Amino acid sequence: MGTMTAKEAKKQVITTSQVEHVALLARLELKETEKDIYVNQLNDILAYMQMLNELDTENVTPTAHVLPLCNVFRQDEVGQHMPVEKVLANAPEKEEQFFKVPRIV
């Protein structure tokens, strides 16, 4: 497996007509100079991705995140609760043992 430079990997994959089509779908008005800029930038990105595809990743462990993360959850346990009267004491409106809120439809 040979290594390739960005220049060797770069070939035009994205065309001006494709940029124009995406701009039309996104309802963007692009100037000709902007179209050329986007064509070049997108092709540079794809060329770099092609270079990354050439890397040997056989012994690399797949990860979902670069840092070891874990969720911290507490146990769902029944505990002491405030009395309903105390909970509803400062409620602007209540109905029986419930908070009363405006209807949203």
C-alpha cells in the first residue's frame, strides 16, 4: 500500500452542476466565484477522506468517541416524597391533587 499526497488523491468528484443542484435544493443563490470555491473545497474534503481511507486501521479498536465516556445514572429507588399539599402550596392554579396548566393545542 503506497501513500498518496493530497495532490495525487485530489480529482474532481464534485462538479459545478452538482453544487448548483444542491444550492437550488437549499434555495441558495450562489455567485459563480462562490460555486468555484465550493467545488474546490468539497473536492479537497473528498480527497482528504480518500487519503484517510488508505490508512491501515486493522488493529485500531473502533470507537464512538475519542474520550472514554460513560453515563452516570442513579438507581431508580422509591424514597421519601413531599406531601401533595406542600408541593401544591405555591402553585398558581391547582385542581384536586394536580397542577393546572393552560391547554396547549
